[in-house]
Amino acid sequence: MTLGFGQIAFLVIAALTVAAALAMVLARHIFHAILLMIAVFVGVAALYVLLGVSFMAGMQLFIYVGGVSVLAVLAIMVTRGFMGDRPRPARSTHGAAVVAAGVFGGLTWLILQVPWPSEPLVPAPQNDLALLGQTLVSRAGYAVPFELASLLLFVVLLGALYIARER
Amino acid sequence: MVPLSWYLILAAALFSIGLYGLLARRNLVMLLMSLELLLNAVNINLIAFSRYLEEGQVVGRVFALFVYVIAAAETALGLAIMIAVWRTRQTVAVDEIDTLKG
Amino acid sequence: METYLRYILNSLILLIIPFASALILIWVARKVIARIQDRLGPNSSGSWAGPYAIFQTLADAVKILTKELIVPEGADRVVFLAAPAVVVAAALLVWLVIPFGPTLQGMDPDIGIFYVVVITPFTLFSMIMAGWSSRNKYASLGTFRAVAQIVSYEIPQFLSLLLPIMLTGSLSLQRLVLAQQLPFALVLPIPALIYFLAMTAEVGRLPFEQAEADAEIVAGYFTEYSGMMFGAFYLAEFINNFSASLIFATLFLGGWRGPWVEQIPALGPVWLVLKGFLVFLVLMLFWGAMPRLRIDHILNFNWKLLTPLALAMLIVIAWVNRLAFDLGATTLAARAPWLLLANLGVGVVTWGILRHVDRGARRRRDAQRFEPFLE
């Protein structure tokens, strides 16, 4: 199989992302784990750009890096969760590693059974933001789940404010 | 071009790494972040499928957008609960929060 | 071959233009602030630094390069050293999408303005990295406040940004400039004002300067930084200021549009830089003339005034725009009176609400003050 530019780019980004994810779950200090999580998010966004869906890459960066990561950092600042510094009781994580490896092995075997296409059906989309927008808010599309999602966000906003308020 | 199976295997790898993080770590924030890894893996799958197998419609990406919304909402709420737990119990290690244990 | 030329052009844009403009602008800033404060600023009486001391910034840069880089002992080394690199990278990346002319642009992704919005969290993260890894009480305080301010003001910035996008129908920055037969600031004055205030808060300029509150918390999140690392933060701040001014000029003031641009395309960058420079000058005037607001005032201002106002503007303008469109006014100039009227209406209503609230608060405050005397 000839390695074209797209494939090399994919391999590099994928390797960096997986390495960052591994480093994240094995990190000692939780602040490093959050920074590595941001690296994973950026890697996934780069993959989306490679796929041609730049809007989803932008959303990924905006929501995850700009929202979730900042939340996580503020949460550990408030709780001073330097959990990595506390001595942990002798707790074997071998079971978890076996389960994770097993899941990975099973999924990969399943994936390789199916003859997936190796070319995308449609070449890089020109300007499908309009199509995405229409699918999202048109009546024949997903307008009702869209409104339900906004309701969900509202409820979560109220709930989080109430749960975390100062007593 | 990049075969679809590569994207799926990458997503599977991220999923299992997230699963390991979920099972093996004690800190609540680590658990929430491993959950984010799982959801990211799912999103990669959805978007890869949408690009490679869909023609003329973008349902996969709409689904991925909803997953983003739910992931952000659940992380926010999880961290709020964690702050509340920290205020009462002064710990965020999941094996130390066991008052309901019979 | 053409793509390689494009890459070379982009690298030039990234490497040379921001730094060169920062060097000039730091000098301009110091001169302007000095004149506001009734003094001369850097000048050449004494040792020679060029006429009007235009080489002063260069001398400062050389000086800062020769200072020792100190890493505090308890600090987290890798993160501490990475933070300045991240902030400079974030400041530079925005320049790639600014349309300097009809065809002069680093790149024009589909998600143009969204890309600019997305780069802001990386500046935020460099602040968090700097504040956290310094392990310093003042640095942590500075980080908390700066993060709260930046995260809060992202919302009215994004909401007021949606209005030019709505009038254009596309996220791409080049299309945004092409759609401005009338500059959007004339058509949408209130969103332009909201965006300007939110932008001032985002880049950390007075009166919203929490990130580096000199008199309050030493130097905020970069207390522990010395030498070129501090220089990197300072430089990145100025580069950010100018790129934010350029983005404002692109969004609301018409970008590279101006007289005679169709005949001489090379005039495009000139007009854009002129407009961006005007906005930058206004930022400098704020810096010289305004006091610093307290953090709870800043957050109140955002959540109680700017965000509801931006939301109300979004709803009203969307409705009025559609109404005007359906009633036959298809070009921007034809819809302009409708939109201006809508802006005026929302402005009057807001002013009325503010007066009502102020009257109630004043009545309560006077009642408290005069209570001991009413015995």
C-alpha cells in the first residue's frame, strides 16, 4: 500500500493522539492529565480537518477545549485535587488493563471482518454548512431534538448552579 | 486515501484507553475525563461513518453535535456534584465516598 | 507550485508581520499613553534612540533577550516553560485568516470567523498553565480572575458576532468583507458596541484589565516570569490587541474596503491597517484614561447587561431582518433603515430599564443613608 500524504498525516496525528490519551490515563498529577486531554482533543480536531469536516473540528475545539477543559481546571483548582500526591493504597489495576485490552482486541477483530470502503463516497464537501444547518433546524430534520437539547442544557445549567452553590 | 477501518480502529483504541481510565483511576475528575475520551471515540466513529458512507445527507454529523451537547452538559453537572461532594466530604476519591455502602 | 507559494506567503505572514507591527505599536502605545498623561514618553534627549525614539522598542527587546531566565524551584518545569510558547502561538495563528485584500489572505477556511473565536481558549490555557505552574499565591489569584473574565466575555462576543454573520449568510471572513456595501457598524451600532466592549475584556485592556492588574496582584499570572518569557507574554498581548482590532475592523468597519480599492487592489491592506489602527488607538485611549474595574463589577456588567442585551439584539435583528426581506428590501442598503430602527428601539428600551433600575437602587440607598435621621 503506497503511503500518500493523507495517510502519513493520519498516522502521525493518530499516533500522537493515542500517545497523549495513554499518558493521560496513566498520569500521576491531575493537572498534567488535563493538559494531555487537551492534546487529545486537538488531535481529534486535526483528524476532523483531515476528514474535511472543518466545522466539526471547530465545534470540537470550542466545546471541549474552550468549555469542558476550562471547567475541569476550575474544578480541580477549587477542590485542590492534587490526588496524585497522596499515597494510593495498593490497588491492582491489572484487571482494568485486561478488560481494556480485551475490548480493544474484540473491536478490532470485528472491524476487520467487514469490507469497509477505502474512499469516501463524496469528495471533500464544498459548503455543506448550509446542509448541516437545514438538517438541524428544519421540521423535516431534527428540530425537535434540537429544542430538547436546548431544554436539556437549560436544566443542566439550573441544576449545576443549585448543586454547587455556596451554602 | 485513508481507509475507513483505520479511523474505526483509532476510535476503538481511544475507547479502550478511556475504559481503562474509567476503571482504574480513583479521582472523580479523572473519571469524568475518561468519559470524555469515550465520547470522543464515539464522535470519531460517527463522523467517519458520515463522511464515508453518507451521500447527500449529514445525519452523522448532526448526531455528533448532539453528543457534544450531552457530553458538555454531563461534564458540567458531574463537576458540580464533585464540588458539592468535596465540600461535605473533603475527598474526591471514589473509593472513599462510600457512606451508602451496606 | 502555486500551493508552495501560498505556504511561503503564509509563513511570511505568520513570522514577520505580527512581530514588526508589534514593535511599531508598542512605541505608538507608549507615546500615546504618555501624551494622555501629560508627559513626553520615550524621546531622544540623553542617549540616542532614533528621532522620537522610534528604536526604543528594539532596544528594549535586546535588553529583555539578555536577561536571565529564572524558573522558580517549586514550579512545574515543563508547563512553566511551555506557557509562553502557547500564548505566542495562539496570538500568531489568528493572523492567518485576516483578509488583507481581495485576494490577499493567508487562508480562507469555511469556518472563518469561527476559527478566530476558537483560538481564544488557547490564550486562556496559556494563562492557566502560567498561573498554575508558578505555584504562587498571587499568580493563582490572577489566574482565577483572568479566567473568569475571559470565559464570561466570550459569550457576548460570540452572540454579537452572530449578527454580521446573519446578515452575510456565511462564516467566511472574505465573504463578510464583500457583503459590506455599508459598514456593519452603521447598520448594527449596538452589536458593534457590544463586540467592542467584549473584545476589550477579552484582550485584557483597561477598564477590564484583570489579567495584569499592576497595583493589585503584583503582575497577575505572570508574576514569576522573567527575561524573554515575560517578553513573550508582553509581545503576545500586543499582537493580540492588534489582531483583535483588525478583526473588529473586518467585521464591522468594512475590512479592506475603501475608496479606489477596485482600481488599485494594493490599497486594500492600507485601508485595513488604517481602520485597525484607529480601533487600536481607541483601545490605547481607554488604557490611558480609564481606571480599572473591580472583578465583581466586571462580571456583573457582563451577565446583567451585555449578555441579555446581546440575546435581545439577536432575536430582534433576526426578526426585523426577515421582515424587511419579506417586504421586498433585498439589498443591505435597503434593509439598513429597518435595522437601524430596530437598534434604536432596543437601545431606548435598555436605557429605560437601566434608568428604572437606577432610580430604584438610588431610592433604596438614600433611604438607608437617611434612616438614622428620620427618628
